[in-house]
Amino acid sequence: MPSENEMKRMDLAMLYELRLILNESDKETYTKAELMDLLDQIAITKK
């Protein structure tokens, strides 16, 4: 089981990955459903 520190780093890495995805996009606004889809994509690639 990962330590608390490792869990925090993984959470930050996932947030940073989402930031990079959003930054690369030309869209200025996202719906809740679109953000959920992006999070799903990140989770699926991390399996």
C-alpha cells in the first residue's frame, strides 16, 4: 500500500495531467460531463 506521501504525489500528478490536457485544448469552457470524461480518460490510462 502506498504511503500517504506517495498518495499525495499521485493525486498531484493526476491534477497536473488534467491541467496539461485542458491547456492543450482550444476550448475556453467545459461542461461538467466533459470534465468527467477527461477524468475518466486519465483514470483509464493509469490502470
